[in-house]
Amino acid sequence: MKKNSIFKGLTEDEIAYYYTLLNEEITNFNCGTLCAPKNGGEPFCCKVENAVPFLYKEEFSYLKKQSDLWSVWEPKTKHEIKLKKNSETEDTIFCKCKGVSFCERDNRSISCRTFPLEPYIDKRDVFVGLVFMKEFTEGCPLTNRPKEIRQEFIDSHFIFWEKLILRKTDEFETYKKSSKSYRMSREKTGKKFVIFYPSHLKDKSYILKYV
Ligand code: SF4
Ligand code: SF4
């Protein structure tokens, strides 16, 4: 008999809870000072031309109740229309905020809070840490400064991702694929990538043979 998925969609309460796990600062300084000078004075990741925030639909409806910071992103170019068509899913939507000068810390999206890191799934299909998203190695200078990433940020974000990928198997599959592609590229080029482990896995050397 076919097993039905138990996933019923995220709820607004869950989103509010996730936000409490995603409050840590990524660095001990404002990392926007690294990229803003080359981006017309604004952080690279806050410009919709560089990274369109991807929100869960429940997240968008939750945020709309908190403020008027967010609206639906309207694609303009052919490339953007294709991006929207190919990327949005039943439960996600591209949005844009009103801009850096209107940013509200408490109403930043999950996309804003987690940038530029994503989950890394090892060869056993176990979630073991976070890695820089390869799409942003050019634009985000933090990707060249891994030592600046705070351990407190890694630890709380790990908890968030662990909860999320347990809830959403499609996301787990997405990160399984991206992690595999990072390994393949490492094999091909010999170029290693940094994995940020949460504190409780940092001294577990047995993991190394699986990453
Ligand atoms: S995360 Fe990267 S792109 Fe965003 S503000 Fe910090 S350095 Fe700039
Ligand atoms: S909400 Fe704030 S952090 Fe997020 S993209 Fe807008 S300006 Fe940047």
C-alpha cells in the first residue's frame, strides 16, 4: 500500500519558532561592510538583482501580518521569468523587501538569516554541517573568510536545519544533491570546501571518512 506523506505544510507558528533559532549574528562585525563598498553602498545579499529571497508561503503570510516589509517579487526579464517558473514550488514563493534602509531585523526572512550557508549532507545521507552556497562565492566576501563565522551561529542554525529537513523531505533531497555535487567538484578539481560543524560534532573524527 502506498504510504501517504505526512507533510501538511509549515504553519505560521512554526515559522515564528524557526525565527527564534535564527537570531544569532553570523560574524562579530557587520559583514555588510565587506561587500557594500562594491555594491553601491548596500550589502550584496540584500539586492534583489543578486539574490531573490525565497520564502515559504506560510512565512510570507506570517510576515505580512507583522509588517509591510515584504511583497511578491515580479520578474521582469526573460531570465527572471524562467527562474520564477522553474524554482517556485507549491509551498514557496519569491519575494522582495522594501530595501536595506527599511530592513526590520525581526522580520527578516529565513533566506536573509541563513545566507550564505546551506546544509551539507554526507555520503551516508546524514546532515553533519553547513557549507557556503556555491552560487554566491563570487558576490559574498565572507565565503573567503570562513574563520569569521561564529560558532554560535552554526550551532543554532544547525538545529533549525535539522528540524526543517525532517519536516520537508524535498529540501533534504535538494541538499543531498547539492552536497553530492560539491563532492564531485572536489574530486574533479582537488579544491576542498569548508564544512562548518556544530559544536557537538566538532571532535567526532569518525565523520571525516563520510564527508
Ligand atoms: S553575508 Fe556576504 S553578501 Fe551578505 S552582507 Fe555579509 S558579506 Fe555581504
Ligand atoms: S529584509 Fe533586510 S536582510 Fe533581508 S534582504 Fe531585505 S534588507 Fe536584506
